[in-house]
Amino acid sequence: IIGYSHDCNQEQVEMAFRTAKEAQPYWFLKVTILEKEAIYRRIEELTEKYRPQIVHLLNKEMGKVAITADADVTEFIHCVQHYHGELSRVEGGAKDTQMLEKYSTWERHPYGTVLAICPWNFFAIPAWKIFGALTGGNACVLKISKETPFMGTIIVAIVNEALKEVLDKEKYENLKGLVQLIHGRGSITGEMLLLRGSARDYDLVALTGGVEVGSHIAELCGRYLIPCHLELGGHGTIVFMDDFPIEKGVNEVILAAFGDTGQRCVTTKEVLIEETIFDEVVSKVIEKTRSLRIGLPSLVETKVGPLVSVNHRESIHKMVLETMTVAKPMLGGYSLTKETFKQAKNDGFNLGQEFFENPKLLEGAFYLPTIFVNAPRHALAMYK
């Protein structure tokens, strides 16, 4: 346990929207582009300054392996830099039309308050929402996943620190509510947030998440006539042709399937292989998967770390068990625990030395890489 967070209550939700709404016009009208650029530069600098602490947090909070956690921080900075460049391109413009006596002009106006709902698995995703909103002159209320409350906390803290350092006291005081953070479970606090659409507390919803949640948000936004932007889960399939270099293809499969411990929306869930190379590819994928070092995410040599939580691990295992009713796993198919450690060793998995030195680590949310072969199309593992 690295800390505790609680469900925000109705009063806190209403206060978050109220203070964001108060700050938004000031941000749009009173803060110059030069000041906004200075704020973005300072956010970039602060993120770089706190990189070691952020990487450590991502290791601890979501189990992200060191090399990927570090890359996530870099992508966060790149996102801020992108929107930094967009700040001077949101003013509108003018142009001639097909008719000489007519002239066309346009202006860009903020939506107002953006409700950003983000998952737990990628540090850069809140940056997409927050800085896209701010660049357009909006305020932002960020609902972060219950699995990673402290990831959201450090992001909003960096934004506020930059505002305080760059702006004079009066401007900073007027912008304290510009980016708000909401903690809590989706079924409780998330639903509470969304229902505030009936009071027009937000003007746009931006979600990265699952199809079921996206469908629910689309329904509510349709009811309230509020626009929404939905980036929903997909299905990553690799088609392995016999004219592609096998070793290179196998490496791509391993990276796509087990990079980030498989915890990303673009993770490969199935590989379709031409019959002429099927046996060879399957054999090499299984062999290479066994060689992936499983261990603590803070160690640079670790390739597969723990899942984000024990609850998530159990959810994954239920799906695996259901798939086992129609297909047999060629590798894995069980959690790494004190009870299964010997079996995992006998199955040839590359288990980190830290498990031998400290068996208590086996109480973590580790799940062994799992491969099914010739699973039917309706099998749960083929589409989840």
C-alpha cells in the first residue's frame, strides 16, 4: 500500500466545477499567449525535474516497468510541447470566398469546462486532455482512475506549481481552480460527475476508456446535448505472413503482446499466422515469451511486471478460466504466487532473483504471460 484516496462527495464535485467555471474566462481572456507559453515551458521543466519521482510512482502505483515508465514521462513532455506550439494557432482567421463581394472570417471560442476522464495505464493520457483543453482556452476537471490516484495528483500539482511560479499573485489567485482533480470510483464519483451535465456544469466530455463506459457517456451527453470525445478500447490483431522475416515478426509479437505487461489499449490479443509457418512461429513465440524476465518493475532488466492490482489480476484470471473451457493454454494461464512459484519455474519462466530472495513479493499482482493456440473466434481471450 502506497497511500489512500477516497471518493469525492457531491459537495466536492460541485465545488470543482464551480471553481473551474470561475477560472476559465480569466484564463481565456486575461492570460496572454506569452504567459501561457511560459507556463507550458515551466511544466515541461518541472516534469523533467521530477522525472525520477514520477517513474518511481508509476513503478509502485501501476506496476509499469522502468523503461516504459521513463518513456511515458518523455511522451508527457512531448505532448506539452505539441500544445505549446498550438497556442499561437487557435485565434481564427480570414480568407476570400468564391464570390468577390463576400469575405469569410472565423473565430475559435472555448467550450468552457472540459470534463476529462482518464484511465490508469498511461501517464501521458491526462496530458492529452488537460493541455488540449487549456490550449483552447478551457478549464479542465480531471477524473483520474481509482487505480492511480497519485498519478493524477502529481500531474495537477505540476500544473499548479507552474502557474504559481510564472504568474503574478493576482493572476494566480484567479486561476487556482483552472485544473481540478476528482478522485473516486467510476460507479460512484464518476456517475456523480456525469449527472452534473443536467446542470450544464461541463461543456464537453473527453474520455479514454472502455466501450461500455463510452456508450453510457454518449447516452448521457445525448440527453443533455453536450458534445463528447470518446477514445474507446480496440482489438489489436497481428497478421503474420510467410514472406515476413520470422525472427523480426516474433519480436514484434512479443513486444505488442507483453510490452507494458499487456496493460495498454493497443496490446495485441491475437496473432493470425499463415499455415506454412504456423508451427515455427508458435514455437518461437512460446520460447521467447518464456525468456522474458518477470520481476520488480523498478529493475531495468524486468520485462514483465505486476498487473495494476490484485482485483485486476483476478478479473484477468476469470477470463482465462472461461477461455480454458474451449481452448487449452500452451503457456501460462495462472497467477504467480507462493503456491504456483515452483510450477512457474518448472514451466521454464524467467523468474527474477528477487522472488528467491524475498518470497513476500509473490503476494503481488503478478500474472504469467499466457498463450492460447487455435482458440475459437468466440473465445473470450480473442476479444477481451
